[in-house]
Amino acid sequence: MELAYYSDYAVRLVNTEQPERGSDSLTSVEAVRELFGPAQQAARRATDSDVTRLRAVRARLRAVFEAAAGGDEVLAVDLLNALMMEFPVSPQISGHEYRDEDGRPNWHMHIADQAANATAGFTATACMGLAFHLTELGVDRLGICEAAPCRHVYLDTSTNRSRRYCSDRCATRANVAAYRARKRLESERSARTGRTADAAQESSAGTDR
């Protein structure tokens, strides 16, 4: 369904900021327009005011992911419902230009763009997509990357609900860090064992004397 695609709008917006690193790429009208992807008609309405508006929405969407990742399903749903009430959508049936073998349109659900400004349109779309993802797959499918200091959000579409990182790059980085930590621990244990053995030998030697 088309609505499933829209959930990525929320991910793209939230991930314009890395709070732990103090970085923010949502700083211009051009950055706002890039968020829309192929929806260029909606993107053309973007103005400087949308930078500030979308930053505010971004913080609220991150709170949804944080609640979900923290196991508070009710709070995640409440926060998302509040956004959808503030930014309602107008669904419509669309066929685009796709046709089946009989020449009929490939009908599917689509979100009509009747918003007053770019932020309202983007937010309504993002929230509806996220709501669809949440209700169809589960709140626990909304995650936050565990590879510190990354705090990017992601949508878990794995078959066994096992995703923990936002990307393969972060997964590799986390695995390397975990491997190095294990090696350090093994070295420390080996060193302690060696010191204990040396101390025991010295004690035994002193007794023999």
C-alpha cells in the first residue's frame, strides 16, 4: 500500500539531527525540499518558515520513537495521535499512470495534498505513514540506533524483529567496538591471572626459605 511508503518521511525528518553529536542538517529551504524526495510539487511551497516549523515537528516525532524504543507503547501512540489531530490528512483513491493488462488504473490509497503549507503537508504524510507502520507491524518496530553516539531512528522490517542499528555501517562499528571491548577484558583478566600466579609463586618461595 502507498501509505507504507510514507512512513519513511518520519525517519528522514528525525534523522536530519544528531543530538548526541550536535549536528543538524535542517538549516535551509533547500534542506526542507530535499525531505520531500520525488514529491516536487509539494516541495515547491517550502519557505524559510518551514525550517523552524519542521524542527518543532522533528522533536515531537523523535519523542514517538523514544517512547516506542523505551517500551512505552501507550505514550508512543498518544504522541502520534496528538500530531495526527493537529495535522489531519485527506485520503483519496489514486491510479496514477499505472495500468493492468486490461488497461485499467492500478487503484490504491493516496494522501491528497491540501495542506496550507509545506510543513503541514509533510507532517500529515509522515504521521499517517508512521501510524500505518505502527498498527500493521507493531510499536516495537520503531527503533533508535544502539551504536553510540548515533541516535538515528529506523523502522524495523526484519522478519524476526531483530534490528538494532540504523544502518550496516553502524552495525559494523558496534560489532567492532564490542569485539575490542571483549579483547581488552580478556587481556585484563589474563594480566590479573598472571599477577596472581606470580604472587603465589613468590609466597611459596618465601615459605620454602
